[in-house]
Amino acid sequence: MESFDHIIVGAGTAGCVIAGRLIAAGSRRVLLLEAGGSDRRFWIRLPVGYGRTFTDPHVNWMYEGEPDAALAGRRGYIPRGKVLGGSGSINAMVYVRGLPHDYDDWRDLGNPGWGFDDVRPFFELAEQRIQRTDISPFAHLLTRAWLTSCQHLGLPSTADFNGPQPEGVGIYRFTTRDGVRESTATCYLRPVEKTSNLTLRLHSRALRILLEDRRAVGVRYSHAGRTLEARATRAVVMCAGAINTPQLLQLSGIGPAALLEQHGIPVLADHPAVGSHLQDHLAVSYFFRSTVPTLNNELYPWHGKLRAIARYLISRSGPLSMSVNQAGGFVRSDASQPRANLQLYFNPMTFTSSPGPHRRLLSPDPFPGFSLSCQGCRPSSRGQLKIRSANPLDAPLIYANSLSTEHDVADVIAGTRLLREIAATRPLSDYAAAEIRPGVGIQSDAERLEDFRQRAGSIFHPVGTCRMGPDPGEAVVDSRLRVHGIAGLRVIDASVFPTVTSGNTNAPTIMVAEKGAAMMIEDPEA
């Protein structure tokens, strides 16, 4: 049996940061396990290629939630990266820290060292590594019109969502470098991947954490048709994300006792919070025909595709070199809100002919169009994740429990009303030939809410299923990301978020990994 100082389960956004930092810190021997394969794929490196990896089982777990009563009984689609770089290799690349009070909330929930002033240095440390591209000079005409309409409605503007004034509308920055996707695999792991102290095993699926006397001592995993075990003399670090991390903990006997007993798994640690407190952002899009050409015109016809591909291959520029949600922001639905409660998106492209998980970014609608989207920043509904069986190959049961609070319903009503107000405000209104969906027949609060239930979906920010907190009955890890009651075991990924941040979760996950790595380097037992 092989032995290492650390075993990291999951070479995704967080795992690549942890491995890179541990190797750079000195002589520690690290085994990094990843269930997926290499990220050296054309559709991963191409920024707009995430429209194809969105439904590619070779790089995506493609999870589905259980039927959600609040969303007309539909099953939510939950893409998760199954590839080096994890979800950061298949996401829409928006880089936002979130709002400062998101982290002050974490601190105030009993997690010292996690207020914004505490975590800001780790964001800054990450931003020395990961490239963020400002696409402002290349933004579409309608993106500018959308921003101006927002300003005419009195919404504030910001030049940088990660700067001193993050609230407001503006143009997003994306994790690309010279027209190619950037991820923590490219900027943290690649520089150390040939180091002798790092052992990277792709296509290696963790099956169980090995425990002895309430201490994690290793991992059992499958690789190349064999079941193998490796020992960790210092720590096992779970970086498998908000879905796979709680699943593996439960399979290993760490979770709600009744659930484990139901599946015949010996209870090694009764942890009721493992898999609980699932949070996610839900969004809906309003689609409009445009009076002027949009990205649909560039990418729908075959000759447009050829021009876009040629431009990209020659200069790494053009629509293929960036994400499609060019602008957005954090706003308050009305003056009574103490904080920004909505996140907005603007996209100079539509996909009404291929909605939901089947949309293809290189096959938009055959007519000019644009879309406006909104999500509540901090949903208060809480879902749950449970193992389906004792078989590690069975996907878990995921219950979103969407819109289960009045707070979340109120954000939906306010957000959809705001989308309509923006679309009806000049100059954007001058370019809106017609509202395609939901259509002008949907007007009242009740009708817009029902439309949301019929069409809305996850925006793919699941967090909280192994949340951080001081109470082992309500949380899984302490403020140093150590699993309560289990020595030698840490969780460092988005599952530890006590509450979901206001915006996209990739940047906060990188920050958590930077801070978690620093803690491991500081702690002699780790």
C-alpha cells in the first residue's frame, strides 16, 4: 500500500489550489485523486465551449435532482465537473468575489477568521495567480444599451465587481488568458505537476475514506479496473465539491445515523449535517427579439460559425473567446432592501429553440435576440443530499426544496418585475422588437411566479452540504475546516460555505482553498 503525507480527493477548483500550495510549501508528498480525465480538450480550452461540455458525460457528472414540487415537479439539472479543474473547467467563467457582507455573515455564524477583512487577503493572493479578462472593449452594442437602461432606472454602476464598490451593474470579468479558459488546473497545478512529490491519478474514483479510531488514515479508490488503497500520514482532504464530498462522507460512515443504517453502512460518526443545508441560486431568463443583429446572427449561420472559428484561430478573439453573459450586477429590488438582493445577467444571444440543459452556445436562435436573467442573491430555502444506496457508483438523491420560504418567493416576484422594467426602459427598449418568453400575456405577480415555477432552473452554484460552524449537530467542519470529531480529515471546497455567497461561486471556492491550504501549512498535525 502506498503512503503519502496528504491525500486530496478531487482535482477540481479547490483540489488543484490545495495541491499546488502544499507542493510549493516544501517536502510534503501529495496524492491527488481525480475521477475524471485530463482538461487538455479543445472544448474545455475554448471559452464558449462550455456550451458543449454542459452535457458531455466524459467531463461532467450531469446530476439530476429529484422532482421539485415548487418547480412544477421538474427535475433540476446539476452539471458538475468530472475532469481536471473540476467545475472550473466547464463553467461560464464569471469571476466575482461576492459581496463583503457575505463573509461577515459567515463570521457572525460562529466562524472566527472568515469575515471579509479576514478573507480578502486570500482573494488577493488568488488573483495574483488566476487571470481575469476585462471584455469591456469588446462588449456588444446591446450590452451597453442594457447598462444605460439600468442607470436610467436609478440602479448604481460599478467598474469592478471585485473592487471597493462591488454593488451595482457592470461588465463581468472572466477567467480567461489570451483567449483560452483559465482554471486552477492551469494556474495552480500545471506549474507543479511534474514535481516528484506530487502523484496525480486521473480516472481514479474515491470509494471510501478509511478510518481507524475516529481518524482518517487513507482512501480506497478504483483505478484502471483495480481497487486500490493509499495511506495518509497527515490528512485526507475532501475537495470533491458540494455533491460528491457529502456523498463520499456518507458512504464512509460519516453522516446521519438513520440514513447510514438504512443502507447497511456502519455508523463511524453520527453527523446529521452531512448532506443537509443544500443551497443554490435559481434563475429565470426573459427572451426578446432584437431589432439589430446580435450574437445569434454571428453564430447561427454556417458561414458565421466559420468566420468566428477563423477569427478565434487567428487571433484568439471574437465571440468564441469569451462567455455569453457579458454584463450583470448586484442590485436592490427596492430602497427598503438593506443589501443587494438580486443578481442580474445580460446576454446578447438567445436559445429558445434549445432551452435548458440541451442548449448549444454555437447553435443559437435563427433570429436576432437577447436575454435578461435574474436570481435571488441569498436564498433561504434549504435542500438535502442523501446517498441512494451503499454502492459508490450510484448517483445521490438531491432534493433542492426550492422556493420553500416567503423570502425566496418575494425575490422572484421582485426580480421578474425588474427584468420587465429594464426591458421597457430606453435605450434597450428601442431594440426590443418583441418579448418571446414568457410573453406579454404574463403580467401579474402571480403569473410571473407561476412562469418562474415552470421555467426557472439552477444556475449551478450548489454549496453548504458540509457547512462550517461551531455546533457538530448543525455543521460538519469547524472554522479551520476540520471535520468535527474525526482527526486527520478536512473538507475544503464549496460544501463548507455556511451560506451561499451573493453571486457566482467559483472565486469564493478558490479563496476557501487558498485559506484552507494556509491553515494546513500552519497546522503541524496537518
